Amino acid sequence: MQHVKYRLIDPRLRPRQTRVEVPGWAGAKEPRADGSQEYAWHCLPFTEGAQYGVEIFYPYDNELRVTTRGGQPVFEGDLGPDPDTGIMWPPFRSFGSAFYTYQLLLDLKVEAGFAVRTEPHPRFYTDPTDTVPIAVPALIRNWWPMIFFMVFKSPAEGRTHIFRPGEPMAQLLIIPEEPDFDLVEMGEEEAAERELQARRIYESRKTLGAQTQWTSATNTVFDGTYRHILGAAKAKNKRDPGA
């Protein structure tokens, strides 16, 4: 396990490993049962993916609204007086017409070979109101001593993004600093093996998912096949980490 060290200029940013909020942005606390409304947290790949990073929170006491008018972002909200600490004030500024920046001033120190990648918070993908701020992806190498600012995508003309006290505004991922892989097509033997695995899983769903199958309010059928296989894989890795 590697350590990610942080240094805060504003303690209210309070970075933490991303949590799936239920009830909250990931959906209502509805059981996996016939007639329930399906929500993002019902999908285990989404839940695991959403918790993979570090979330940071909007650190001010009053709401800030960013609206695009006449092709330019307009900022509306009371962030209070200039704290006179030498930081840029106000901390939000337009960045061309399609983007705006926030002076983050957060230092995350990751280990050699890793980097910090900014991205939208997972609640962006579950938001039905189109008001969640959209952080623009950026890769910060571990030798850079501070994330001085983040870039956000401006909302569409006439639309508004809202920063609210206590709400997460972006997520940071800790990833290898180089994309060290080659994209190659599978050979026939390997492709056949994968196809066989897929067919076996499909055919076993009636058994693996027998006690967990449910039909949502929109008539979508769910079951726990993926969850059962994941649990078995994790148990196997604990028993034999080198396998």
C-alpha cells in the first residue's frame, strides 16, 4: 500500500477517499428487489469505480453559481472578503470562454512512478439537473509540489453549475504517471478462451444469480452474478496473492 501525503492551505477542502453517498448523490436507499427504482449504487462496477479516488469539497460557506451568458462564464455568490493571505481573490476566474479555473492550492505527494489526475466527481454522472461542476482531466506529476489551480468546463449557454457548501466538487485519481501498455489484438486461442469464459458465466447466471435476481421499476432485470464472482475472486487473492 502506498501513502498519499497531503498539505492543505485551506483545511475545508478536506480530501478523503471518495465515498458513495446513499441516500445521496448515488441514489435512494432502495433494496435490490422487484419493483424498486434502479440507482447507480446498484451497479457494483460503478460503485467500485466511484470509490477509486480522492474527493475534495467546496470550501466556502455560501453557494456559488456559474452561468454562461453571452458565451462567457458569470460568477454569482458571496465568497466573503479577501482573506488577505496573498492568494488570488476571488479564487474563481474565467479561462477563455469555454472554461474557468479555481485556485485549489492543494499539495498531494504521491510515490515515485505515480501521478495525480483530476476529473469530475462521480456525482456528475448521476446528476439529473445538469448543475454539477465538471472538472477537466489533467495529469500532475509527482515532482510538481502543488496543484495551484483546477480547470472546470463552463456550462452550456444559459445553464448553471452550482458549488454548494459541503458538496464534493471534483475527484483526484492516483495513477501510474506513464500509460505503459500496448494495445494488441488477441490471438485466436486467447480469444476463444475468453469467449468460453463469457459463455460459461452467461450459462451459470441462472444458478449464481438465482437468489439475487430482481426486476426494477423500469422492467430491467438485475442479478448478483458479478458480485458473487467478485467476492470469489477477492477471496482467492487473499488465499493466494501471487496467483
